[in-house]
Amino acid sequence: MNTTAGKYTYRSVLGALMLASLVACEQPKTFVPGLTDAFVADTGVSLATASSVYQADYVFVLDYSWSMRNKREALANKLGNFVDALQSKDIDYRIGFVYGTAQGLGQYGSLSSKLDAIAQNFVAPFIDGSAGGALEGSMLDQVAASGEPNSPNTPVFLESSVITLNNEASSFLRAGSQLVISFISDRDDAGDTILNSNRTVEYYKTALKALKSSPSYISARAFVPGGTGCAVKSGDQAGTRLLQVAKGIDSVGADTQACVYDGEMAMLDELAKDVTKPTDRFALGSRPMGSTIEVRVDGVIASGWTYVSATNEIVFSTPPAPSSSIEIRYQIAFTLSRTPKVASIQVTLDGNAISQDATNGWSYVSAENRIQFHGSASPNDGSKILVTYEVQ
């Protein structure tokens, strides 16, 4: 009995094991998903000039007094040309206006009272470049307001620009933009006599430079009588202080004098394209594979630069000459989101299937889990890439 019982027990265990094995073989396979990773190719950066400004905040400090009535038509035409130039160059811009003159400051005895009055009166009508076609009309409305009989008449251009820009800095001035200040008047600033003798040229140069983290991020112009090639006409004043402050902020750009008279403001036509800031840093649009980066200056392969991963920038040890052309070429890493079954990978480039070919197609770099393109199959800037595969 014991032997028979043992035989039955053995057979029962063996049968159970066989059944378990059979059930295990019949279990359904785990689902293997298919994925599609999408990429947009970015092949690099190309700049015609190393110092071109592509984001700028322009501030016009205008004379709204009666004496400007004979100049406003020419000024409106020139500012209209200025806007057209900005739009044609695809510059990311903002434009603001500051009322450079004020009424009734003589009634206030203390400096603090006068400054409080200026702060309340000077709320600049800032205009964002995204306004598009509406921008020019808004700007010309500001110009048309100059020369009115009851317009403010105390010339405090420098003080009003400092107060307004400090008050509006957080809403108007962008950290990565060039600040371009232009004074336009047929009279000079009188802050030293109207406000306080401490309101010197040096005081205003320092105050305006403090608006940006570096003086190189500020440019200035003065469209006033009395400068080089611009005689003072009857009824006007030489804009000596305004010109000195502009040159003190921007010794290169402001050195070319322009008048506010009819037909003599050619420099304003150039303002949209002659504002430059030498730089040693060039941001990239996408993260490149470091080994593929190639930098050329004026068409020649350059050295003396490094790639800074933290900011995704190319940084030169010495800034290129402002007129130099810069070309930065690279490949981005087409890294897959999961590990694929290599045999299942299918690649399309702008809707066209691309073959797996190490000469003129694609290959899979297993060590880095990415797709690499070769030869004639290399994507152009902006090409759309789809990589479909089964996951391991």
C-alpha cells in the first residue's frame, strides 16, 4: 500500500508539473508597442555680421513744444521709413515714446516736487512690434501731437527719459535686448537750470547707462541742431547737452550728427540697421552633438571658441570683428525615446522613406540609441523626420 500510494503521489506531482508547463507555454506574449519619434532638423546658425542686433528696444524722447510744428511732417515721414526698415529686417523690436518736455514746473519749489510732477506726467505710450500694421499709425499719432500750442514746454528730455525708463523697465526693457535711445528736439535739455545744478551731463550718462547690465547694451543718438554739419537756424538752440550725453553713452554710433530739420534726418533711415553690439556669444537653436560642431568666420574654419552646454552657446575667447560673417554648423542628436528592434526601424524625411544606408541613407548608432544620416539623405534645416519602430 505504501508503495502504491507512493506511485500515485509521484504520478500526481508529475502530472501537475506537466500541466503547469503546458499552461506556461500557452501564456500570451507580452505586448510590444510600436513608437514614432518626431524630430525637426536644425543644421546651424548663419549671421551676415557678427554684431547684428536682432532684438532691440527703441525709445524716442520727443520734443512736443510749439517750436516743433514746422518739423513734424518731416519727422513723421522719417519715422515711417524707420518702421518699414525694422519690419523688412525681421528685427524683434519694441518702440516707446517719452514726453521730453513738460508744463508748469516753475510752480514747484523743491526738486522732489518737480521730479514727482515729471513722474506723473511722463507715462510713455510703449508700442510692441507685434502690433504689426497698427504700429506705424500709433507712432505717427505721437509725432503729430508735437508742435501743438498747449503742448508741454519745459525742456527736461534727459530727466524724463531716466524717470520713465526706470518706472517702465520691468514692462518694456527686455534683458536680452539692445536699448536704443534717440533724442529729437530743436532745443537743448535744461535739467541743470530747471531742476538742479547737479543734473550734469555726467549725471545723466551714468543714470542712463545703469538701465542695462552692461554699457555695451545701450546705443544713443541725438537729432538736434548745432552738431557737425548742422547749423543752428533762427529760433532754435544747439542741442549741446543732448549730444554730449548721446556720445557719452555711444561714442561710435552717436558721433555722426543728424539735424531735426526737413530733409536732413538721413541718419534716422539708418537707425534700424546701424545699431550693433560686439559680442563673443552666439546662442544655438537646438542642442548639437558636440563632435559635429564647425565654426567659420568669414568663410574660414575658426579656432578660439568653446561650446557651453549649460547655455547652449558658442563662446569666442576674442569677439569676432563686428563686420565678420559667422557660420555655425552642426548635427543634432536624433535620439530615440526607447530602445528599438533595429530590423523594425523605418525612417521618413519630409514624408519620403529613407533607406538604411551608411553612404546615402541612415544608420542606427546602438551605443547612443540614435539615428545618424549620411550623404544625400542628410536633412535640411527645418526638415521633418519621423522614426517608427518596435520596442525591444
